[in-house]
Amino acid sequence: MRINFDSDGLVPVIAQDYKTKKILMLAYADNEAVEMTKKTGFAHYYSRSRKKIWKKGEDSGHVQEVLSVLVDCDEDALVYLVNQTIGACHTGYDSCFYRTIDGEIVGEKVFDPDKVYAN
Amino acid sequence: MRINFDSDGLVPVIAQDYKTKKILMLAYADNEAVEMTKKTGFAHYYSRSRKKIWKKGEDSGHVQEVLSVLVDCDEDALVYLVNQTIGACHTGYDSCFYRTIDGEIVGEKVFDPDKVYAN
């Protein structure tokens, strides 16, 4: 399947828990990150701020095993269906989407970021 | 809750079915589209190709009633939790993510686009 990368060579990727169907995060991937994801079976993304590929969980251990990759009708967005270790968000929540637009907390805290990201 | 729009004034929005948890589509919104969504209770987006705000379903009738809007940790991505009328994708599938990256069809055809978008 072709992927239509944007002018920066990126495509938005939604990570979704394959069991709970919860949306975990939205990040970006370049072609190499998609290929590394397919090759290794673990989610890789491209960091727009650090300008490099990263493996989700490379520091925290909270990796995402990718069971399937979906493509949308326009071929310009992907879904990684994942088996998430511990939690997806660096804040300690299970999902990065842990708040409503009104600020209500709807996510579940699953780890203490001070312990995971210490040093 | 603040939203960090990108340099084009846009934020990616994931529409998710609030009952089935299926991811329906990924589109973009500007501040006005988000405000119209909150005000009307129906999903509005910004079309990057047509350079204007659109209400999902304005032509097809396949509107999205928005029950909740979620914001991610970086405040640069949104989820619309929606009650989708008929189907989300203009191809006739329930979701725009109806194929795997290997081309396997995993979505469900729920309407005939030739009938819905005729004339």
C-alpha cells in the first residue's frame, strides 16, 4: 500500500490499543520509521522536535508491540494497533488523551513518571 | 484547555466512535472549526485542499454528533468522540481506516457511495 507522506516526508500515526480500542497517542512517522516498525514489530516514530527516529519506550521501557498497521482512504494517515507495555503517556497516564477539552481528567494514571524517567 | 495549533493554525483531529471505539477518520481543525463543533454539537473540520471549514456530513447526511472532545498531553491533537450516522468514509466504509498496510480489507461497507454522492 502506498503512503502519501506530507511535504516534510511525514505521516500522522494514531496508536490504538488493540484490546481496549483506547486511542493512546498521536505521533508522526517518516518512511524509515514505518519500515523499522514493520521490520522489528515495535512502534517507531519520527520526532519533529529532535529531528530523529525514536522507538517508543526506548527510555521508559513502555514499548508498543505493533500487531497491525492500518491506512486510511487517502493514504495519508496510519493507525498502529498495539499491545502497550504499562502506559503510553510520559505523564504517567495510560493514554496521552487523558483530559477533555474542559480539563476534566478521564485517563487512568498507571505509573509514576518521576520514577520511570529519573536521572 | 489551550490548544497548540500548528504554524498553519491547524490541529489534527481523530474521530472515534464512542460506542464501538473504532477510529473513523483523521482530519484537521482550525480554532473556528473547534468552536463550531462545541457550539453546534456536530463535528466540523478544516479542509486543507478546499481551504474552508466543513461540517462532516453536510453533503452525505453522515453527520457526527460529538459527545466529548479530548486533548492530548502536548495539547496539539484532539479526539472527537462521536455518534456517527451511517458511515464515516466517502468510499462507503464505516471507517476511513478500512485497509491494512498490506492492502487487506478490514472495514465494513455500510453504504453505496454512488447513491449517496450522486449528482
